[in-house]
Amino acid sequence: MGIAFKGRREDERLVTGQGRYTSDYSSPGQAYGFFLRADKAHAEILSIDVSAAKAAPGVLGVFTSADTAHFGAIPPLVKFPGLNGMKLRETGRDVLAFERVRYSGQPLAFVVAETLHGAMDAAEQIIVELRDLPVVVDARKALAKGAPQLYRHIENNLAFEYEYGDRAATEQAFENAAHVTSIILNAPRIIANPMEPKACVASYDSSQDIYDVYAPTQGLTLMRPGLSAATGVPEDKIRVHAYDVGGAFGVRGEAYPEFAALMLATRALGRPVKWVSTRSETILSDHHGRGARMSGELALDANGKFIGLRIQWIVDCGAYLSGAGPFINTMAPSVHAASVYAIPALVGLHRLALTNATPTTAYRGAARPNVSYLIERLVDEAARETGRDRIQLRKQNFIPKKAFPYKTPTGSVYDSGDPLGLLNTALKAADWKGVEKRRKAAIKRGMLYGAACSTFIEPSGGGAAPREEVAIRFGANGDPILYAMSGASGQGHETVFPEIVAKVLGVDPESISLRASDPLGPALVGLGTIGSRSMMTHGGAFTFAARAVVRKGHALAARHFEAGEADIAFEAGVYRVAGTDLSIGLKELARKFSSADGNLLDTLESHPMTSAYPTGAHVAEVEIDPDTGVVKILNYVAVDDAGVILNHTLAEGQVHGGIMQGLGQVLGEVCIYEESSGQMITGSFMDYFMPRADSLPPLTILDRPIPSPNNPLGVKGVGEAGTTGAVPTLANAIIDALRPLGVNQLDLPYTPVKLWNAIHAAKR
């Protein structure tokens, strides 16, 4: 199955500078906002004097917690019970800091003025008196007795404990084990750094009691509930607009407190208000990703079969619970904790800690890379400790292809897959048989050489909404217009959704337009672009909708020709009366049955929130210069099962981007807070590592699809697979290079200085 594409229709607009991002929006008479942020990580607010700021030239208003104290908080997604029935201990979320500052960079006041510089100058005149409180930025230390407490009602800074699996069965497996491999890994905080900084333009129409909010978002229905919960404004009174979004990666999935402050200001002042953060603000106050300390134990029998797995995570949630953070660090990883291996018993315990740092949330992969990183490092270590071949150890423990659909020990069901086939394809493409020859050649050149493979499976799709609704409407000229609650940030939805519909309708895809998360369009149920779900849910729904349009067209064509429906045939966009030369095209039919009240072909359809489990096998080869600690990635092969591939260019682009972000996490990305003060040390690109184009190795991207039975297109997610595979693959390859020196474990990231120190410490 496949669709012929002419290319991404978005590209011409974006590469010629015609994209429209939040900062490109302006409203007549708009004012400009600036946030005064806390320079302390933990402190009691004694007073905030804004009198001088209010009197400053051009200032229209200054807002503090006195104005937002009645606001609510964005509710976390976790509603399920934890260990022993524990309920999530919610933190709430201050729009502007109230009574206490809990992380450096937290908004204290919002200044609105005629000009941005006027707002910035006035903010400098605000006098804030704070009383320092003890700081804790390490999640493990935050959970210890006697640690500084962030909230009176949350004992020991423990927000949630979540256990999954069968503890009794797992303990029995470990008692029977011939060998147990243990490992402790760190997945440090990552700063997402979308190209587009956080921004918002808000306006209020008093005649309709409507707010228009322009902000980068992964979907209207993800943003609007949070804004409503924070401000108390009903959802139907909030119109969220986002056209182009310059990167999302999970951190554009929910509303931020700043957006609620702009809604307050625009209503109070009667003028539109615009705020665009600086890069340093984005680094400091965007939700961060990862932030977990993970331990794992793998039990093997005498023949090398995996018989049990024990997992523990301690997660740094930051000072406030984000909407997605608690979910993606508890239930989400539980569904694929055993990865592609037939492990009969496992148990996991995840503990969510509060610290004096920026809140954390989903970041590309949303904990999937953590799951794969932990188990793939365990498998490599188990092979080393037991003297087994790491490839063969994987193969003998894979879930066999014939076992799919496969029910895991935690109750999730993998829909389809073939881990062995994926790995064999990857090894062949990477010329694994030549690894030792290339290792010897590298050693002769004085380099440390490493090669590794990793396999993975991850959930994609699903969601809290009951279904995904889409609509197809027809313009007066007969051209179809598509509506969905998606929120693209580079996925190519403008191209692929029209192509899916065009294939069914038999029309030129260029005649079809997409209006994603259009606040002026039909009211739809559904979610945005999260969890590698768009092709399954939105694409599946559009397939159903297009088929419904064709069915409606049969009835309308019969009516037009005064013939029986059974006599109407449809092919290539044209309805024909069998046995005659009578025909009418779909677009002509749409024009005929168009009126001011709509079109009789207009259709609303839905797709259930189903899931699928993409799998992959990746191989990497690296060299490390022992004199500098610099890693060079020599080769990278990624073989993925993302189900049916509708567009190879778009799919490969997603894998490329994902690998790049996984590469960044392994080689250098880490958000560092100074322990005693809680101040961020990596607050600019001078200090925070970002992978560059010359970091990207030669890539071989292959697909080995096994269709998913859970959606009409047979697709699975692909947006996060690159990261999920790259983190364990590159980590294993670098450790493989260090093993001859006796280095078998090293915490991420593998920076040159860390590797140089490890190499030279081992040599001593």
C-alpha cells in the first residue's frame, strides 16, 4: 500500500520565510508584556512593591499574585491510584508566585506597557523582598528525611508512588535465578529548546466575552482545557490559534502560566497583549524533559533465558506537577517495561519527587527512551557478565513473531511485530560481521572503537479522549476542506492528510486544504499531536470520513440522475450510472448540493483512540579519541517497523530528527542546577550543549513494516522511534569502546571531558 506524493506542501512556505509563528501575530492597539522572574530557587515572598513600576512612562498595568490568587491550576493527567491506593499529591500551580518562590525563573510579576522596552524598564523598578529558604535540586536528596520541604501537605516531597507488575511472581523468579545483573543509570534533565521560543498574544472581545489566544501548541484541545482550568473561563469562550509551530517535542503540549497571565491582562486593560520570551527565558521556564534515576535488575536462568525484571525509578518532577509529567513517568513506561523480550515476571516502582527546579514533562519519546536505555544496557551487561554473545542473548529472549498479538506481564497488548526480523535486517545492513575487522583497524590508528545494537518497542497512539473526530466540508467551489484537532510542528500534516483523503475521493490532493485545530471550525472531540498518534487516529478518522463522503455521494448522484443507488458506480472521483454515459464528478456534485447552510456532502466522522506498538532495531559504530575524549559516530543503521509507510520522506525525516535528539542526549545535553543555590548553570547556548549538523553520522534508514490491525491504514507511530532507539544504541556503543579499559558503566551524557577522565583514570 502506498500513496504517491509530490513533496511537502509546507516546505515552500517555510523555507522562503513565509511561515507564520506566534511572534508574527500582531493586533491593532496591542501592548507588550514582560515577566519579572524570581532570582531565587526557594524563598518566602515578604513583599512585592510595584508602585514605581506602575508610575513608569508608558506602563498600562502591573500584575502580581494579588491579581491571580483566585486562579486554578492545570490538572495532572494522573487520576489512577498508586502504591497501596495512594492518590497523586497535587501541587497546584501559581500563575504568578504566591507566598513562596519554588524555582529560579518562576514568574513574580507581569508588566504591560506601550512598548516592550518600557515594560522591561518598569520591571527593573519592582522591589521584591524575599527570605531565603533551603534548596533541594536532587530528586534522591529531596526524598530523604530532613530534606527541605516544598509543600506543607506533601511529606518528604513525595508526590506519588506507582507500582506495576507482579511483585510476588518476580521475587520468586529472582530466587530461582542462576544470575542477576544489576545497573543504575541516570537520564538527566534535558532542555527541549524548540526553534520557536515560548510566546503568546492574547485579546479579549467584550461584546462576545471571547478570548483569542495565539500560542505555539500541539493542538487546540490540549491547550484550551488548561487555560480554562487556570483562569476559570469556560472552554467555549477561549479560541486558541496556532498556524506554524517551530518545534514542540512535548513541551508545547499544554498551557503555561504565562498564557493565563496574558488573558488576565488583556481583559483588565481592554487591549491585546503580546509577549515573546527570550531564549534564556525559554531555557529557564519551558518544561524540561527526562530527569530520572533508574535502577534495574535482570534475572537469568542457567541457559540465559530472562525470567524476571525489577525496576525502580526516582523521577525529578520539579517544583510543580505538569499535566503530563506524572503520567509519562508512571503508567506510560509500565506498558512496555519488558520491551521486546519475553520476560514472564516483572515489577516496577516509580517515585515522583518534587525539587526546586523547573517542572518536567513529556519530551520526545516521553519516557520511552528511558525504558529502552535501561533494559538494553541491562542486556549488554548480562551478556558481558555471563560470557554470552550479546546478539545471541537478545535473539533467544525475543518475543517471537508468531506470539503477536502479545500480552505483556503488565497487561498491555503488543499488536504486531517481528523483533528478530528487524535485528537481522539491521545487522546485515550494518555489516555486523565486519565489526571486529574494523575494530582492529581503529585500534591500529590509536582509537577506541565500539559497536552496539539495541532493539525496542514503544506505545503509540491512544489518549484520554473517547475518540478522534474529524470533519470534511466542501467549499462553494467543491474543494474539500479538512478539519482535525491536530497540531503539527514539522510532521507534514498539510501534505499527508489531504493525500489520504484524496486517495479515497479520487481528487487532486492539491485541491484539498487542512485547517488543523481551527477555533472557528466545527466543534470536534479529540486530542492534538502527541504520542506518535496522528496517522493512526487522525489519519484513520479521515479515512473513515472520506469513505462516508463517497457513500453520501452515491445517494446524491442517484438523486441527481433519478436513478437507483445500486446503479451508481464510483471510480477515480466520478459517479456513473451503470450502462449509460451519464456521469458527474465529486466536486461538481458538491457544488450542486452546496447552500448557505452547508453542503450535503459535509461529513463528521471519528476513530476510536486505539494504540499500536512500533518496534525497531538500531546499530551504531563509534570511535573515541583517547587524547581528547571526542566521540565520532562512524555509522548508524536504523530499521523500524512503523506499520504501513504512507510517505517515506516524511517517515525518514521523523526518524532523522529523533536520532539527532537521542544523539544530543547521549553526547552532551544536560540541564545542570547548582546544588546549594538552585541556580541554573546551563542557562544559555554558551553552556548548554546542542547537537550540530556535523554531529550527525551517515544514516541508513530502512523500514520493515508489519501492518497494525488496529487502524484502517495499518500504520504505527514513527515520530519518537529515532530517539527511543538512539539513546540505548549510542550509549551501548560508547561503553563497548571503553570496555577494554575496564569501564563498564558511565552516566550520561558522554561529554569529551567525562570520557577523557574515565579513559585516563582507567589507564592509571
